[in-house]
Amino acid sequence: GGTQYTETLSPALTVSNATPSVTADSLAPATIYEGDLMSLFGVVSDPGFDDGVQLTIDWGDSTTDVLQFNGSKPFEANHAYANEGSYTITLDIEDDEGTTGTQVTTTATVVNANPTVDLNLGNDEIDETTTLLLTGDIIDPGAGDTYDISIDWGDGPTATTIPGRDATFQPTHQYRDDHPPS
């Protein structure tokens, strides 16, 4: 017979880690009022079958969310802004082998929400010369907003102005006559 020859070859092969990526497909709604919720939709992608992926979202207002994924997936992240302004949202992606993808940015537009005022008269009928206590609450999602509240009591030229940021106010007024001047 013949001689049989067997050789096992082990070529030097290097498999490199693929770079992960992220897209920011949309913001919904594109413009929101301060205090309302905005949703960011996108896709994280990593061709590595078993790679874990970390997505870091910097919302541009000193808050950050970190999301964990395996492989490629769509994502939705939600955020509410406390004040009006234009915010740059930055997305960074890194896989569990330390490979980082290209940073992606998008812009959120947040507009001022009008405050509402809740008033409580306490009594709807008082006697002349009695002092009326009016209580009120300002409801405003804007964290840095200030107000000037002007109250026309309906009995002459005197109005009360309340400046500042207080969310609750309690002005008083004394009605001197049951027939105010016209």
C-alpha cells in the first residue's frame, strides 16, 4: 500500500470586534412644553452576536440615562425637561469589549408652559369692614419661572401685586362698603 499523510493546518486568523452604532431616528413630539414627556426613538446595532452594548444618553440638562442591550435592537427612552430651552441630546455607544461607536446628537426644543392659578375665596359673602382672605396656588412645571400676580378687588383703584416665585399666596383685603364706587 501507499503511505497516508495527514497534516492539520492552523492558519493565523484574527477576528476583530465590529464597531457598534446608534441612530436617533425621532423625537416625539419634536417640541414639548416644560414638564411634559418627550420620547427618543432609535436603534442600537452591534454585529457581534454575543456583544453586550451600553447606550449612554446625555439629555443636555445635567441628567443621563444608561441603557443595556445585547446585540441590535430598537429603543425608546423618555425624558421630561424642567425648563424651556434648546437642549442637545448626546448618544454614546460602547460594547462590552470597550469598542465605541460614533457619537450621535439631536436637539430637543422645550417651550414655556403657561401657569395656572387655583383660587379659593374662602367665603363668598362677607360683611362691610370684614377682612377677606384669598388663598391661591400657582401651578407651573417650570422650575425657574417667576410671577407678578395682580389682584383687582373690584372696589376702587387699589390693586395688590404679589411678586416672586412663591407657589402659594394669601393676600387679604378689607371691603369698607357694600356699594363700591363705580
